[in-house]
Amino acid sequence: PLLPMPIGQLAKPIDALYFPSPTPALRAYRGKMLQLCASRGHIIVDPPEHVVDLLHARGALTRKPCEWVFWEVVLPIATTVPSDELATLLLALVEWAGSWQESEIRKLAERLADVLWLPTDGGAPHAIRTSFDPKSAAGEFRVVREKRANINAHIKRMDLDADAVWRILHACGLKAELTWGDIVDEAALVISDVDVQRATSLLAHLNARHTSLLGSP
């Protein structure tokens, strides 16, 4: 039998791919994931689970893990995916990662290290490792204000497990404190803004924490 593809064509099971969606959030955005797979030229199908099991048992359908969609489809074209769609897909992935082993989470952090996707208060998406926890005590500084993760609306709309999302973001490098690099960036912003009060605060912050700052001065 032929199986329907998301783009309206039919495919032979022997040529087709299938992937599961292990969480409610991933199932909710499965349609978009299927479309992205098809747009990348993959022969992707979405039959009922019992059909998948039957065909796979007969070697007539290739079953891919869900993370394959992100590693092989979403991330390679991340710069072309609308920012809100990308944030939605990757937040669904991050929530799912809350059930992963530590070694798998480390690999996730490596894969997302340079991807500009996390919504922030400054409006531009940033990589996780350059963004800040909204609860950061250094919130008075512009470099923090502009890069604070702004995802509470996404979490609510998508009905995500907030604890799992924040835990994985921190495991992937979300910052709670300024680094030496941030100090340098903030100093440049202070000069640009001619903000004496912030300059005083930055100097006090540096004096109090210089021995524990991450990065190189």
C-alpha cells in the first residue's frame, strides 16, 4: 500500500521515514515538524502507530528517533525558520530533555551552543549560553536586561513543565551571573549610555565578585 505524505503525495513504505512524538508538546507541533522534514526532501509519512509497528516489523518502513528531526532537519535550517516557530520547537525539545540522561543533556548543550533561538527581553533571540535567567541578581545592568530569557508566555501557551525547561536551560549554560566578558560588554554600554550610576554599580559588582567571575579578565 501507498502512504500519504504531508505534502499531499504518496510514498512507498519501503522508501519512507517515520518518527514518534514522545511528549504532548511535541505531538502538538508534529505537523510543523512533518512539514520541515518534507521541505528538506525527506520522504516522511505519518500513519497510525499500529500501521507503523506492522510495517517496521516487516522492514518496510524506517523509524527514526524524534531527536533526528532536530539534529538533521531543524538545526541545519535554524536561521531560516521564523523565530517564534523555532523557539516553540526548541522549547518542546528542551522540555523533553528533562527526562534524558546527563550524557544526553551534555550533547544537547553542545548542539545548541551557537543557535540563536532563545527569546529575550531585548527582542532578539540569543544562544542559551549568552542569555540570562530572569531571576539574575545582576538585572540592573543593560547587558543582562537585553539578554534575559523571556519564555514564560511560551511555557504557558504550550503547557510545558516549567521546572524541567529551566533546569535544562541552566544545564545548557543559561547564566545567573555576569562573566568577565559580560563585565567588559557592560562597561562599553555604560560609556555609550554615559550612565554614571550604572558605572558605580558595575564597579561595586566587580569589586565584590572579581574572584568568582567566570571567563578571563
